[in-house]
Amino acid sequence: MPVNGSNELMTSLVRAGHLAAFEELPSLVAHKAAAADLTEARIYLADRQQRVLREVTGLGLDAHEGGNDLQVDGTTAGQAYIMGVTVPVGTRGHYWVPILDGAERLGVLHVAYKGDPDRSAMRDLAAMVSLLVIAKRSNSDAHARLVRVSPMSVSAEMQWTLMPPGTFADSRVTISAATEPAYDNAGDSFDYALAGEIAHLAMFDAMGHDTAAGLIANLAVGSFRNERRRGVPLEEIPRGVENTLIQEFVRTRFATAILAELNLSTGELSWVNCGHLPPILIRGEEVRDLECAPSHPLGMDLGLPVTVCHEQLEPGDRLLLYTDGIIEARDSEGKEFGVERFVDFVIRHQADSMPVPETLRRLVHAVLDYHHGQFGDDATVLFCEWLG
């Protein structure tokens, strides 16, 4: 495809996409692509557990009627999704192209050319599809239905609406997170955001496995965001979050948490521990817990002091925040998955040059398989690498 043709396609898609609903994207993309010598352009998006790539047809309540489901593992489409690279199909002129929003993986695009393929144009088209999907998904029930393959609990519905995208990356930092059970998460939640030179990170584990646990987690995350956006210092944020929880639950419910700030220019990490498992620092082959005098869980109002701890990171250092469900999954003999197995899994897959979100996808699936296909507790992990 000539450069001018590619530019015209992108511009045409942008203009036409402004007033299009999510269900209209398949026909819109296919129509515009056909005018640029692309005989086929089909959109596939990953489900919540990232096991299946589901075709967006635009038909039915889930915009999937008449569409195909492709497994992520063991398919060429899945290979494009896993590694974030364009993969040729057996048929000449056919390709799978990853649909990416920065480092976040949304799905894949199947394209077919009449003439000589232009990989740059393929990537441009997939990037435009990504922008359109992101623009339309927040107000589309069809999208919400499409990316789930099982019924979802109310608490999980709240959590997925609240949590930020699973992956973010720029020249300074890579942040990625994963949580299971995807369709029945009760009280686990993570949060991250950038503000100038600071990356805010948080992990919450709310008491219980019911809808109330989801309410606690939502209140905790919402309060954490409100406090930091008002410019409240890190050492004072736990009190603000706790006050919100106490107003609603009067010391009957609580959430453990790690609240952290990473200076992206200097690599200085500051954090507070509110009754949670300590973060893990991976530096080369060295692995250690980042110990910090813990305060009490948020909502208990025990009066314990809040200690802000500090660690100077080095370029390439990796930080893991996690909940106990990751390490406490047990096999048929009652043996825990454990911290050592958890950390070793991350290190090995990183050594194999596996993309960070793929490492976490495989991690939660490995923990799930270890526990006979079902989680006894919510399991969430957040990975942060400071690039320096």
C-alpha cells in the first residue's frame, strides 16, 4: 500500500469513527480497508482471562454473533497476541497483526492483501483499530459482553470498571498487573497512575469474599485516588482512606494495602505498608522483601503509626506487589505455590525475553492450574520495572 494510501485510510477511519458505535467498527474498518487494497480486515479481541480471541462481527448483544473464537495458546493468531509481532498465515498475503495500545494488548487484526503486503500499513491500521476500540468500549455493553466467556459477579463487575488498564509502558517505566478469578474477584484491586515524575502504585486486599469486599476495595481505591489528587502527602493518605472506610463500615471491615510512589527521574521508591505482604525487589539475581514497619489494615483504626520507607532503585530493578492468593494456592498434596516459585516464575520468563504482560498472564494461569483450576482466594500481582 503506498504511503499516501495508508495516510488516507487512517484519516478516513478517524473521521468515520467519531460517530460510530462499537458494533459498527467491524463493517467500518472492513469497508475503509477494502478501499486500500485490503480484501479482509477482521477484528479479534481477547477475553478477560486472555485465553480466547473473540471475533467482533458487530452482530448480536455481544457483537460476536456468527464470529470465531481462537485460542490464544497454540495458534498463529495467539502468537501475534503473545509476542506483539505481525505473524504471516499459511495463505499468501494473510497476516495476524497485534492490536496494541502502547504496551496493553487488546487483540489481533486479521488482514489480507490483494497485492504486495505493507507491514507498516498493517501496523498503522491495527493502531487505528486500537484507538477506536478504546474510544468505544467504555460505553458499550456489547464490548463488555464480548470480552467475557463466563457470568461475572457484581463485585468483579465493579473491580473491572474501577481498575486501570492491565499494562502501561513508556521510556522510564513498565507497569503491568493481572488478577484472578477474572469473573468472580471479590476484594483484590490494584491501581497506578503517573503525575509528572511520580508513578503512584497501590495494591489492596479487602476482607471477605462477598460483594461487600468489592465495595471495600472500590472505596479504598476511590479514596486513595482522591487523596493523592488533592496533593495529600504519602504518609497522610492511609488516614484519609481509613476515614472513608470507617464512615461506611464502622470498623467492621478492612483492607490491607501497599501504597507507593516511584520517582521516575531518580528511582527513589517510597511506600507504606498497611498490614499487607511486603513488596518484592528483584535486582539481577538478587531477590529480597522490602521490609517496612507496618501500620494496621485500613479501616481498623488501631492507632499504629504510619512509616514511610525508602529504597533507591537501580535501572532494571523490578518490583512485585501481590496478594496472598498468588502464593497460597495449594496443589493436591497441600503444598503452597509459595513465594520462591512465584518469583522464580517471573525471573525465568523475563530471562526468556517474554513480554511483561505475557509473563503475568502465564503466571496467573500457572497458579490456577496449580490449584486444580479454581482459586480459593483472589490472586493479584502488579509488576513495575524502573528503566532508569
